[in-house]
Amino acid sequence: MNVLTNLQQLYATDDYLWLLATIDLLKQGRFDEVDLENLIQELQDLGSEKKNAVKSLLEQVIRHLLLLQFWTEESERNYYHWQSEILGFRYQLEDRLTTNLRNYLANEMDNIYNRALKYVQIKTKFKVDFPAECPYTLEQLLDIDYLG
């Protein structure tokens, strides 16, 4: 069996060992032995994971800002908790955000807001009148100090 066949079998059984072997081959310049099919798939998955991570974090920021700003019945009890959650999510976003991911978020704002809106509507048992459209700009959502 050749190296490529062994790598493909390794990928099916232990993707972490496959990754280590692939990195080793790349470092050695043995490009013709690399399992390109699975490497391409892993790179695509990595891009998707990064997008999903920043999308999820931004959705969390929006959820907590909406609760902080509009759920007055609970704000006294939860204000500092929601505020600290917003800060934590923003720091995580700051660590992950690239120009491309920022552009991705800008393009996905309506979808992200609608998901956040549905969540807070259910959480508040539809008793709070939240805006139908996002009341925040992406810049505000990413601003460490912005709280609405």
C-alpha cells in the first residue's frame, strides 16, 4: 500500500493522527503523498466552523442586548449578568474576527437577528415588544462598551 492509501484509511479511523501525518508530509515537502481529497474537506470544514462560531457569538450578543434593553421586568435582577455575558461574547468575537469573517457577519445580520429575536421572544413568553428589525449596527454590536 502507498502512503496516500494509508492516509485515507487513517482518516477514516483517526482524523487527528491523519492530521499529524498530513502536517508532517507538508513540512517535508512531500506534496504528492498528501491526501488532498480529505485535506480539502477539512479546510472547508474549518472555514465553516469559524463562520458558525462568530455567527453564534454575535447572536448571543444580540440576545443579551435585547434582554438588557427591552425586558425591563427582569432587568434589575439580571442587568449585571447580561452585561457580563455581552462583554464575554464580545471578547471572544474580538479574538476570532478577521476582515472576511466581519464581512460574513455583515451579510448575515438579518438572519442572525431573526434567530436571536425568536429566542428572546420565547424566553420572555412573547410578553415583550422587541423590534422586528435589528436596532443595532454591527459596529455597535462589536463595540466593547456599547450597551444600547
